[in-house]
Amino acid sequence: MRKKYVMAPGPTPIPAEVLAEASMPIIHHRTPQFQAIFKAAHEGLQMLFRTKQPVMTFASVGTGVMESAVANLTSPGEKVLVASSGHFGNRWKDICQVFGVQAELFESEWGQPVDPEEVRKRLKASPDIKLVFTTLNETSTGVVNDIQALAKAAHEAGALIVVDAISGLGAMPCETDAWGIDVILSGSQKGFMIPPGLGFVCAQPKAVEKTKTAKNPRYYFSYDKALKKLTEEKMPDTPFTPAISLVIQLKKALEIIKEEGVENVWKRHAGLAKATRAGVEALGLKLFAPKAPSAALTSVIAPAGIDSGLINKTFRDTYGISIAGGQGKEKGKIFRIGHLGYVDGSDVLLGVATLEMVMHKVGHKVPLGTGVKAAQEILLVENL
């Protein structure tokens, strides 16, 4: 027998009590019973997004709500800036091109965060740009961008900022209202601790005004339709059939987050990330993103001569643990260990201990127990 574990930066492990909610009989979505559940879930979303604005919920994965932002905010021929630090940041450009939007790409060196000063310079050089698309947590590289500084740079130039927080929300500080994030979006299978299938969007009033003049087509992803249903009645609702069981699971997961406290959730993720990095470095392995490392995952450079795909395969096939590999130009060069969502210190110790054994299996011998000891020392200090 081999137990299965997910230690990737999404999908993430799901608490048993959240899984149990999916086994309940289906209920109709146009009933007071479901509306009460949806209202509680919506209030929980506002808590996690750190906003007083309504948060739209779509039956979609994260890429869908990325597309929704482009569809609702842009017009064909419009020029925008994409500030990217990796594979998923670059996806903004791909989506923009589908909608006939001219996306100027500023791509930082992979493993490095986006430089707000460079964004400021590019916006000054192109005053016609009124939208900046970027990413909170670049999942492909394990880098966190300084969204507060990027928002400030955008606003100084009279532009709005749109933030993909799909893998970052719930794992690290992100203040939608306080930082002035104009549009922020996320997905259910990451820090929300539920299965894939829900996408979330929060738009500030200035962004909502921009949607009224944007010319690109949208129907299902219409922010106008979604916001009307969220706010026109006493009980929030959706314009189309919601993913009922996932919303019920969402409500339960957000209750768990509320009980722990959002700031405590951030603190837990920071401590787990610190312990993972300590374990990795104690084994003589190098971090891929040491300057601005993520609290959601740790990206590691594979030892010379070893394809990171073999490391992933050994984790999965020999030890039953799914981690993630490199993407795009880092494919085969790095591997990524997630510590996102329903994760505690024991998970980190399992991951680091398995990493030690995997290194032996792939021909890169390390002193057994060294990484675990380094991680334990951090976990003790962090009370995790």
C-alpha cells in the first residue's frame, strides 16, 4: 500500500470536513437555503480578499477569471502593460492577444520579482497605457511580487492594476483595499483548500467604471451581470447556475480560515516556507528564487546533470507524493515543493525527508537527516 500526498502549489490538500460537505445531497440554487450559504461564503471571501467590495464568484478555474478581466476591462487595439515574472505572468499577454489588445511585455529575469521602478519608467514612456496586468505569486518560479509598490507605480501614471492572486491569496499578505488593487482574482484549488472549479474576482469602483466603456465581448463573464446579482437584492446571488457543491465547500473552508485568523494563516505559511527553504539549503541544494521567495511554494534548482522531471517522477512513483516541475524555459531545471493551504509542520518534514531519499535515488547523495534537522529547528522556533 502507498498513501498518496499532494505537495504541489495547486491543487492543494483538502480538509476532511470540507470534503465531507461535497457528499451532502444537492440543493436547488434558487432557494433561501442556498442563498444563505452563498451569503456566508461571500462574506468569507470579503474577509480573505481584505475588502469591503463585492467579490464575484464564477464556475471557472483561475485562467477563466484571468480571461474575464481582459474581456471586461479592455477594448480591441488598446495598449496595456504586462509585468511578468514567469510563465503564468506571461499568460496575461496571451489572453490579451486573443482579444486584440496590444500587450507590452515587461518580463523580469525568472527567479526575480518585477521591479516597480521599471514599471514606472515604462508607464512614463507610454502614457497611453491605462492598465497594468501582473501577478502576486508567480507559481512557475516561486517568486512574490511587491504588489503594493506596483499598484503605487500604476496609480501614479493614472493606470489601473489587475492582479492574478490565484496561488498567492491566503498564503501571504495581500490587502486589496489598503493597497488600492483595482482588480484582483483568485481560484479555489489553492489557498482556499477546496477542489478546482471556482474563480473569484473583486473589482474596485474605478475598475467597474472602466468596464462600462470597454468594447470587448463578454456574456457569462460579464461583471455587470455578476455585480447586479450580488448587490441588487438583500441576499447575494449569481446570474447563472453556480457550482453548488463547491460553494458549500467554500463556505466550510472559509469558516476554517476565519477560525485560524487570516494573519495567522499568513504567519503559518511564512513559517512553513522558511522551514522548507532551510531543509533544502541544508542539503546543499540551491533555491531558485532566493531574493523574494514565496510562502506558497519553494522552487529548487535540480543538481547538475539531473533532470528535474526525474526528481518529480521519483517523488510520485516511488513515494506517492506529487510535487511540481519547472515550466517553460525552466522545464527540467527546477522542481517546486508546495506548502500551500491545508498544510502544517508535519507535511514539511515529510516533504524534506522524502527529498533526502529522492536525492539518493537519483544519484545525488546527501547526508540523511540533515535537511529534516534544519527544518525541525525552524518549526520549533515558529511553533509549527
